[in-house]
Amino acid sequence: MLTHNNPLTFAHQHRGASFRDLFSVEQQVPRLDGSLGPYINFDNAASTPPSRAVQAAVMAFSEWYSSVHRGAGFKSQLATRAYEQARQIVLRFVGGRPGQHVCVFGKNTTEAINKLAHRFPFTPERNVVLVSLMEHHSNDLPFRAAAHVVHVGVTPAGELDEGDFDRKLAAHAGRVALVAVTGASNVTGHITAARRLAEKAHAAGAHILVDCAQLVPHRAVDVGD
């Protein structure tokens, strides 16, 4: 019933179009001198403009939207089913395994990390969080109120100093509960060796949080590995 505005249909119909054509970016905005010019967005992590395909999908489903998880009517059942299917779509996109992983929706990356920081089972014996010095504040500040944050250094080239990481992990052996690291830095562009860090964290009995806000749009991610 939604095929007339299906985002996949839209993408197929516009295959071969320029990247710019996939977004609504024709708006003219006032300049300081009073003239008008095209709006140029420099914050494409937190507030990327929705693509035309996303706009089409939202408009198509708006006719059928109703209460999710709390209604017995047809529209509520349809909305609930679509909501749960979205979890599976996201899991597949990042290599998640339905029997092992869970997709929890948040408003944005900042809120998701805040929720984790306030719900993570820190204990007096294991309450250290290793955080790199190249993190977005959203992946640093929330842990300061919930645990003891230890910062890992960054090399002059803007990369994570894995030697310092290994030293800090060893210095706080048995007390590191979580490693919080960016997947790709929004400051230096460095792509972290997340799998290698995960292996080290797990070997030390710690969990790992990878902030993939900057990574997912540009690289394939496999949380299963």
C-alpha cells in the first residue's frame, strides 16, 4: 500500500542523479548584505538534511501512523510492526545478529551515550572508563558524573596513541569497566582500529562503546565482529 512513495522506488528512479539531487538544498537564505544565496550546511553529523527518499518515506507513512505498542487498531498494529521491522533493518545495516544484539532507538547519539552512562553497571571495584582525548564531548562528559574517567593520549598526527592505551589499560587492570572511543574522529578524521581495541578491552574484562556517528555514513560497520 506504500509502494507509490517507497523510498527504495524513489532511489531506483533517481539512480544516476548527482549526490546533490538526492537532497532538498535549493533553499535561498539571506546574507549579511541583504542578498540571497544557497544555504550551505557545515554540520553534517548532528543535523544532516534528510534525503528526498527519507522525506518521501515519512510522508508516505504519515497516513498510517498511530500509537506504537499501545493500540489494537489496524493503524496501531501497522505502526508497531513497522517500528519493530526498523530495528531489524538497523541491525542488519551494522552487521548485528538478532539472537545476540538489540537495537535501541535514541533521539541522537548524545542522548544514547547519556543513557548508557547513567545505566551502565559500574561498581566501586570496577568504575574506570578509558576515554580518548579526541572524543566528542558527548562521549566523554557523561561518564565523568558516573565513573572515574582516564584519558588516553593522541599522537601528534591526531591518531589514538595505542601505546598509551595499553599502558592505561594495564595500569588500571581489573578496574576498567568500559572503553569509550570514537569510530572516526570528527576533529582529525582518524579511523580507530575498533576491533583491535575491542579485543584488548574484552581481554581485560571490560566492555567497549564505539561512537560511530561519524563512521557509519562512510564505512561498513560489523558489530558482530
